[in-house]
Amino acid sequence: MLSVTDVVKTFNSGDRTIKPVNGVSFTLEQGTFAAILGKSGSGKSTLLSLLGALDKASSGDVVVDEVNISKLPDRKLTAYRRDDIGFVFQQYNLIPNLSALENVMLPMEFAGVRHGERSKRAAELLNQVELTEEMHGRKANRLSGGMQQRVAIARALANNPKLILADEPTGNLDDETGELIIALLRQLAHEKKTTILVVTHDHALASQTDRKFRLARGKLTED
Ligand SMILES: Nc1ncnc2c1ncn2[C@@H]1O[C@H](COP(=O)(O)OP(=O)(O)OP(=O)(O)O)[C@@H](O)[C@H]1O
């Protein structure tokens, strides 16, 4: 469902040109839980932004479910980011003054889902990520890190995306909480057939994935 071919990203800073992504190719089947490992500065976040259409590749093709996103006009990219991709970040990036439920409802609001349906589906998603019902109405800034990451995962699932991209999802969590989040991502990939790609330094996380890649000097290799 994801096919990446010869993707290159070039940055010009001053008189220097760097290519953190320099001819990356790989494919992922639907429902795969995969990790990309690499040293700090190896280009992991850059590659993830290209796959999520947060940035454009300098050359190469990214095909998600038969749509070549490298060739889409900007107005279609907005819909792609909203409807087809779920993002999960190290810092959770929830709206602090909104409740857990409201945070999960937000992407559905942007997608035009009716209010009644939004709150029903948001509650279902929070149950799926095992956030207890008494926490649904609690403001995001009053939840623990592990709970916030569960809300962020539920939010990423809101519009039923084909692909979830996660940048260091366990980076701010203690080992035990991190392991629960890893187990949850793995379960979502295998049971809901959502393709999940994480970039991480966390070897415990990477050891739980179906496939493991490494990014170094702009090139991706599979372990
Ligand atoms: N917008 C930009 N302009 C210029 N250089 C950039 C830009 N974004 C990233 N870079 C450079 O590209 C390289 C790769 O950065 P990237 O953030 O993708 O690495 P990373 O592997 O995700 O690192 P970390 O694990 O520390 O988050 C770095 O040298 C970085 O400075």
C-alpha cells in the first residue's frame, strides 16, 4: 500500500547542499508495523515528512494506495494529509485546553463529520486505545504522558487513515509506558490492518515491529 521509489530530498544551507534522503526505495504491505532506525540527524524525520506530504521530495515517487502523492496539486495534498494519514509525535501535540474527547473529534470536524457522529466515534476510539471513560472528559494537559499518547493515537485514527506515521512515539515515555504504546500500535496494525511506520531510536520498539529499516548517509537498508 506504500511504495517509495528513488526519493531524494536536498536542502541548501548557505553554500552547502545536504541530501539527508538520497535515493530511498522501499514498499510496505497493508497492515505492516515497520520501524526506521538511524542516528540523530540521519534524515528520519525528513523522510517521514515526505511520506506524510508535509514537505515535497526533490525527486522520486511516493505512492500511497495507488495515488502518487509526489504529483498531487497542493489542494489535494491537504485532503490527503487530513483523510489518508494519521500523525503521531513525540510531544503528543494535543490541544491542552480541550478534553481528550474533543481532541479526537477535531480532525473529524475538519473532515465535515456531523457532531453526534463525531462524539460517538471519538469515544469508541478512546475505548479502543484503552483510555478509561472517566478520562474522556479530562483536559489534555491534565493527563499523564502515556494517556496523552493514547489520545494522540486515537486522534490519528479519527478519519480512518490508510497509514499512520509516528515520529519517536515513545521518546517521552518511561520504558513500561512505552512498551504499552508499542503493543497498542502493533495491535492496531495487525487487527485493524492500518499500516504503521515509526521512526525511532528505541531498540525495544524496533524489536517489536514486523520490519526494521536503517537510514544512514541518505540510504535506507533493511535489517
Ligand atoms: N528545513 C531544513 N533545512 C535545512 N536542513 C534541514 C532541514 N530539515 C532538516 N535538515 C537537515 O537534514 C538532516 C536530517 O535531519 P532530520 O531531522 O531529518 O534527522 P533525524 O534523523 O530525524 O534526526 P533526530 O533523530 O535528531 O530527530 C540534518 O542535518 C538537518 O539539519
